[in-house]
Amino acid sequence: MRLKPGEDATTATVSQIRRLVAGLPASEVAPTFVFDAGYDPIALGAELADIHAQVVVRISPQRVFHHDPGLWPAGTPGRPLRHGARFALSEPETWTAPDAKLHTHDARYGTVKVSAWRGLHPRLRSKRRWKGSGLPIVRGTVVRVDVERLPRPPGHVKKTLWLWWSGPGEVDLELCWRAYLRRFDIEHSFRFLKSPGKWDFGEKCRSGRP
């Protein structure tokens, strides 16, 4: 759908997901919705918490999350802490041991290593979506994907992929990383199809050319 002037992208996305999930047949497996870095992963996780759906969103490697704080000792003065130890994606020294790991092999990417940390949350600020309301603690799973190589010509820099997952149950790491890369391929197909003069899909089909 095309957004109307002034329409919020996150609100429109949440509305679309709710309509779609409501029309799907009942299933134990929650459907997975995959988004690129332009979407707000925390807002999607918060507003879809009551929906039987999984959300996978690419996140910036500069983001910082937090563990839950430890127990607040009885009788300690002051307000209990809301945020525990930092988990900065760009600072490996802040990483704790992963809660889940996956090592696999792919014909295009070679050896693939996937690590996941559950129950992390960002420090929200009282502005934009969260302005004027009590700031919630929105927990999710941070996923790190590292591949041996990229299926591209030499010269491209291999970067670590970071994802945010939220949904019912536990994250399926195999599904998580493959779903995002599948979305990446589909998105580039849309770009070609929407570019007039660069890729006349209909003309190629009519002419019989591949």
C-alpha cells in the first residue's frame, strides 16, 4: 500500500499485519514478517505483542540494548533500576554468552554462524511515538549473523548482519536468518520491476527472452 500524506509508516504496518493475521487459518506456527532497517523494530514488537506473529527486523550495528537489572535489595533507598548492563552491538566486550547458537553451511554463503541473546531491551526516550506516555520495557531477541562469504563479485565488504526478533515462544535461528535473506532477494526484484526503462519485465516475457 502507498502511505497517505502524514500517515505513520509503523501504524500502517501494524494495521496491515493485524488484518492479515486475523484472516489466516489457525496454526501453532506463528507467521513471520520480515522488515529492513527502515522500520521501527521496537514499536512493531510493542504494538504486536498480543498478535500470534513473529517479527524480524534488520537493526543498525550501532544500536545499544540492555539486560534486565538485577534484583533490587529490600530496604535500598531510591527508585529500582529499569536497565541493567549494556549490550552494545559495536562493542564485543559488552556481549554476554549467547543464549542460543547455530552453525550451518550454505551453498551461497559458506559457513554461517548465528548467535542469539534473549530478553534484551533498548532504553527508550520520551519523544515521537513514546512522547507523553510511560516508557515501556520492550524485550526481544538480538540475533547476530556472520557468513563466510558473500555471493557477489570481489570488492564488496562482508558485514555482520544484526536482527531484532520478537514473537511468541523461542526464535528459530535457521528460519530467522534465511527469512531475512529471502526478503532481501525479493525486495531487489521489486526494485527492478518498479524501475521504468531499466527492466521491462512484461516485454521480456512477450519476446520470449529470459
